[in-house]
Amino acid sequence: MTQPASPAQQGQQDARPRPDSSPGTRKSGQTDGGSPLRTLWARADIRTLSLLGVLAALIVVGGITKPDEFLDTRNLQLVLTQSSVIGVVTVGMTFVITSGGIDLSVGAIVALASVWATTVATQEYGFGGILFTSVLVGVGCGLVNGLLIAYGGMVPFIATLAMLASARGLALQITEGRTQVVTVDGILGLGERDSYILGVPPLVLVFAAVTVIGWLVLNRTTFGRRTVAVGGNAEAARLAGIDVRRQRLYLYLLSGLCCGIAAFLLIILSGSGQNTNGNLYELDAIAAAIIGGTLLSGGRGTITGSVLGVLIFTTITNIFALNNLQTDVQQIAKGAIIVAAVLVQRRTASTT
């Protein structure tokens, strides 16, 4: 008859090294300790590495087809700057999709926030007034979405579709179809090269900050774990003590906040507010999140993958523009990438 292990023996057993379950490790649980590169590869996310490979391939294609124009420092700065606006929106979208929701209104919210923040009355309050109004309008729209979905019981698709139509209509009413030019020097100055920090545009720095904060919140906080839990199984999350309705409200507030920040960046980039701003941002943000590895059904999300998805789409657009290719071909290429990403997701899900 075997004797139960003593507490000391149990502690020794628990302290023993356990097999590493990360992808790419050997079945015995040991990696080649003599090769740091192999260890890094074993711990890395294969999807992220694949996206980096696609981005690197696009850079090579751009460098071959238009070496002087594509590899020019100003063009690379332009690619990063253009990625910043939709990238901030995508960070918020990633949280929403991870929770099992969807937000079709992000582009319209960006448009409404940008035109509301650039009215003559708002510009009288200067830089602070424009920034505050952009963020406030974004959060306000997110609050309406969150209340309708979390406490009103509306399907996210319907609620955000209604917000899309309403926000676009209100933006058109405010502008009366005209472009509102920004006259605040503090805003216009941020778009000039003199404001670059070590060659990096301020918009890119804001995008980087939002990305880092989003990654930390999703991967290192209780809020992020609750978001994944709600997306994986909302009923199980509720039984575990998570207030699912409140969590969903917070997520749409977060999405609205990201839209407000993106609207402010777009005002800096364009120096104006228009009711057509943010056109199709919802599709670009959803597509970037999906090809980055965020499950459309919820339960898994990756900020890093979403950002790489944004960079891939922006680089494709830039390469097509430099080579004077038709927009329809560009849209077909994006569609093919989205389909391929969804098929990869389904295959990955079926093998796990």
C-alpha cells in the first residue's frame, strides 16, 4: 500500500520543471537550450510571425516596384501616419470583437466627432476644446451603443447599424455638406514636419501609446480576462460572477473613446472636419482584427495581430497608389486576404 506524499515531498514535486505546452516545443517538453533563436521561435505566436512575414514581403514588393518612392523616408512616415487613425479605431474594435460583439458605427462616430469638434463655436476654445469635444462625442456615442446592447437587449449588429445611420445623418446636418476648415494653429502645427520627434510624427506616437495600453489592458488586467471570458461563454462568465452587461457597456465605451481619439488625429492629419470622414472604417477595422487573429465569434483577441493587420492593409494601399493601380483591384486583393484569414482561422480552430 502506497503512503501519501508528505507536504515537503509535494513541494519538491511541484517545484520540478514542467513540460512547456507552447507551440513549437518538443514533445518531451525540452527545447534546444543552446539556441536562443530556437527558443524565441518556440515561444512566438506562429500567426504573428506569419503576419510579419507578409508585411516584410510587401515591403520587398514595394521596394522592387518603386524603390525610390516607396523606400523614401517621407513615404514610410506617410504609411505610419495613415495607419495611426484606423489603427486606434482597430484597437477598440479588437476589444469589442473579442467579447463576441461587433461595432458597425465606428466610421460614423469618427465623422460625427470630427465635424462636431471643428465647428466655429468649438474652435473658439482652441486646442483643448477640439480635443475634449472629439473624445466626448466618441464616448457619448459609445455610451448609447453600450446601453442599447447591454441593458436594452438589442443585437450589437442592429444597435450599431442604427448608430451608423444616425451619426452620419447628424454629421451631414452639422456641416450642411460643407468642409469645416480648422484655423487653430496648435492643431495645424502638429501636422507639420517641425513637430516630428526624432523623425516620428506625433500621430504615430499616439498610435503607439494606444497600442501599448490596449495590449496591457487585454493581456495583463482583470478587465482583459473578463473580456475574453464574456466572448468565450457569456453564461459561464455570468455564473463565475462577472457582470456581463456592465462589461459590455464598458467595452462599447472603450470603442467610442478610441473613435474620439481617432477623430482628433484625423483632424490633425486633414486640417478639417467632414461628414465623409471615416468612410468604411468599420470594415477596415474588422478586417484588420480578423486577419490579425481575433476570432469573430469572440473568446480570443490579439492587439499585436490587429496592428499588424492595419499595417498590412495600409502598405497594400500605398503600393497600389504608387504603381497607379486601380482601386477595384486593391479592394479585390483586400477581400482575398480577408477570406484567406477566415479560412486559416477555421482550420486552426478545427485542429485545436
